[in-house]
Amino acid sequence: MGDGANRWDGGGGSPDLKVRGSISPRITIARMSQSRRDFLAVSTVGVVASTFGRPALVRAWQQQPAPITPLFTAIRRDVGFFTARGGTIGYLINANGVAVVDSQYPDSAKLCVDGLQERSKNRGVDILINTHHHADHTGGNPAFKGIAKKIVANKRAAELQQQVYDDAVKAATAKGGAAPAGILVADRTFTDTWSESVGDEKLTAKTYTPAHTSGDAIVFFEKANVVHLGDLMWNRVHPVIDRAAGASIANWIKIMDAISRVHDKDTIYIAGHTNAKFPATCSQSDLAMMRDYLSSLLAFVSFQIKGGKSRDEIIAMKDVLPNFTDHGPLLARSLTPAYDELTAK
């Protein structure tokens, strides 16, 4: 922990849940010349841009992708998850249809599409749903063009996806660089809830915001009793908290409780990201841990502020939060937005 005079041994904090209503169709397909590899780094746009601001977008495009190990894992009743690079993808394949939640990146999305087509005997995808706008969850959308009949997202998530892409294009153009590869934005949007049946399974997407961003939604596979939480759930990993996109840690704490109240002890949750030592699926106790981690993060940063530490000093801290040793040392990507939220006018 920091110095002995400024020691912190835990604590909590909380504030204000908003859940938001309606459906408005829209689609945007941006086509620009750029190699696939340049676009792969956009996952770090969520991480880098939220931590350091939009100027970091240009640097993010240059990063090299890590090797991919694609894996399909069944959960129950035709629902499973796919991991490769980026946020966890959820999927449903039953006798009458296919649904997918999130799309990772172009190359890993192609592997996912190929695997889905093989498993479903080339029936295509009825619905692709995006839980939020970050490129490690939407960058693979173009791989579903001509395969998915519709793409669904929270209205704000679709707006943010387009906004971040437009900013990246402007930044690249200003420096005389190549524009990033194209994106595919939802053609069905909602502000509160959206539901549709795929075969004998009912899917419901519901908005919970602001939290990780101002456009987060979860997807409930009703009969399977499986919920894809997108990036509202980071299983033993320090989360990205995208204040540039309207994130609120205090509200995120309340949202984790709100989600737990709606579902039950038998619900299986799919986390957007997970520590390599832990599974991508979670229980109610894991949601409680995520809530408590966020409370402890705010309490820790508040304690440092009251102790006279500067923003730079706090952001540079590498303490391990008590009771959250699996997360490892604190990171600037979580400390920065916590400090900024606590000190915002």
C-alpha cells in the first residue's frame, strides 16, 4: 500500500440507477481502404481512449494483434460462448435459428462466423446484438454482413460507435495517414428494451446505463436462463471505465445490484472479459464481487484524495485492493476515471 501515514484498508461507496424506451432503425456502413491488421488494434481504442483521451486513437491503430485461439464452449440449452480476441461472444444455435451477442474483431469474427455456419449447417445468423460500442465488441460486425439478417444495439451505443470511428478517421486524415477500416452499425436500435424469439428461445436486450459507458445493454436468453453482461462484468480484471463515453462508477455499482435482483441464483452470466485463471461464465456471487470491487476502487481513490495525493500520484499507484488480489496491482485505466469522477464539478 502507499506510505504508512496514508494507509487504506478497504471501504465502500455507491450512487443512481437509470434504465432507459422505443425502437428506431438505422444502418451505417463505412468503407475505407486500410489493411485488416490496422483495424484490429481498435480494441485498445476502448481502453486507450477512455484512459488517455481521443488523441490516443491514432496510436491504438498501430498496435499489433496477438495470436488467436478460437474456442466455442457450450453453456446449456443451445447457448454458449466464443472466445478468441476481444470481448466474449455469446451465441444461440437451435433447430430454428442462430443469434449472436457481440462480434470481437474482423479476423476473430470471421472464425466465429465460420464456426457458427459449420455448427448450424450454413443457416446464417438471424440476429447479431451489440452490448455496447467498443471495437472489441463491434469491430467484427462487418464479418456478419450478408450473414446476419439484422444487427441490434442500444441507440446510444450505435451513436458512440459511429462517433469514435469518425474521430479516428479525422485523426488519421489530419496526420496524413490511412483511414481505418470500415464499420457496420446496428440497423435496429432501442432505448430501453428489445425482445425477439429465435426458435423456442426468447432473447431480451435491456439497457442499464450509465455504467461502463452511456450505452450498455445486457442480453437475456430466457429459457436457458443465461445473461450476456457485455462489459458490465469484468471477472477479476480491472475494468475499462469510459468516461469519454459517459461512464459512471457510482451508477455501475447500483446497476450490478439491479441486475442481480431481476435474475436468480441459477442464472449463468457471461462476462465481457475475464482473468485467464477464471471462466468466462459467472454467478451472482461474482456480480457481487464486481460491485464490491467498484465500491472499493472509489473508496480507495477517495481516501488518497483526502490524504492530499495529486492526480498524477494516484494514477501512478500500483496498490492491490484488499480482498481483490486476483485483479493484481491497480491500473491507470481504472484509477484515472475514478479520480475524475470523484473530483468532477
